[in-house]
Amino acid sequence: MIPKKVKENVMTAIAANHLKGNKCATLVGKRRADQILKGELSIETLKRTYNYLKRAKTYDNKDWSKCGTISYNLWGGDEMLKYCKLKLKK
Amino acid sequence: MTALQSIIKEAKAIRKKSPKMEWKKAVAQASAIYASKHKGKSPVGKKHAKKKVAKKKVGVIKKKAVKKTATKRAKRKPTEKAVLKSIKHAVSVQKAHMGKVSHHAIDRIKSAMSHLSHYEMAVKKYMAMPLKERKMHSTDIKKLRHLAKETKTHISQLKRSI
């Protein structure tokens, strides 16, 4: 089960991106957001999300008007990073 | 409450009514509702406006007068003399710059340019041939195109080095 906080992060990121005219994030990020909301995550995708979030943490500055924050949170944000770490350890 | 917060709140309420609805659609509906509430002004694709700082009353009139004169000056067309002067200045600057550049570098660029034109001419000749013959020389054409591309990048790098 994906944690609620992760889903909330994704939901707010989708709304913020809608406000910006859907110009932030790549197609991959948008697809990942859909997958997280539906709960369709394989181990492979978890690995990829973990790698992305680790790399993209610098883009996140908690300002929802910035594309970096939006794209980071479309992948689940900080909570998703913790969740991925735990799952991959198991 | 910001636009984002109110849209999320609205979208959550919409989703409670119909839980099977996708989040994206709910957000779109919520933003439409938000726009209707705010006199049809959609928040989508708008940049945040900067806060204006109140100006002091003292000295405002003087500033306005200065601005008016500045705009009048800007609207005036430059005279022929001024244009000629600016062109002469540009030419002299260019000459001064070219004097600093070593002849060796210029020769290198010139030779690369001649090579490039040679390759391009050869490709053009091949392309003028009928299809059957062109297919026979397809490898040559590919090589020439590759060479032309490489020389172009070489020229650009040389220019940058100057």
C-alpha cells in the first residue's frame, strides 16, 4: 500500500501543474503520478523512482509555483523517497 | 487561501461525490468552478503578480515630468547623420577587433570554409544524378555529408576560439 502522504503530494502536484497549464514535468513524470495514484508500482518502477527522487531532491524548494517542486512531487516527493528506500531494503 | 488550495479543496469535494472520477478531471472541474466564482478569470497559466510598493508622494510630479521627456526623446527618429555615424563607429570597432585576431586563425577558418564548400558542391553533383547512379554512390554521399557536418562544427569551434 502506498502511503496517504505520497498520494497527497502527487495530488497537489497535479493541481499545481494544472494551474501552470501543464507545462511542468516530462511525460514520464506525469505517467508516474498516475501510476502512484492508481497504486500500480512494480519493483522496477520503484527502483527508478528512488533513483530519480535521490537525484532530483535539489530541485525541490517547497514553492509550488516552481516546476522543480512540481516535478519532484509528481514522483511522490520526500515521503515516496522514504517509502521506496524501505521497500527496496525488504 | 490561494488558488491552488481552494482548487484542491473543491476537487476533493467533487471526488467525494463521485469517488471513481480521476483526480485530473476533478481538478479541471474545480478550476472551472473557481473561475466562475472569480468572474470567469481562470487561474490557469497565470504568473503571480508582484506586490507593488506604495510610492512616496514627494517628488512624484518631478519623476512624471522626466518620464514624459524621456518618451518624447525615444519616439524621435534618428537623423541620417546619426545613423551614418553609428555605422562608421561599428565598422571601426570591427576593424579594430579583426586587427587583434591573428592571421593564422583567419587562414584556418578560410581553408575550412573552402573545404566545406567543396564537400557541399560534391554532394550537389551526386544529388543531380539519376536515382540508380545515386544509389551506387550512396556511401560516398554519406561520407561527404558526414565530412561537411564535421567541418561545420570545426568552423564554429574555430570562431568561438577567436
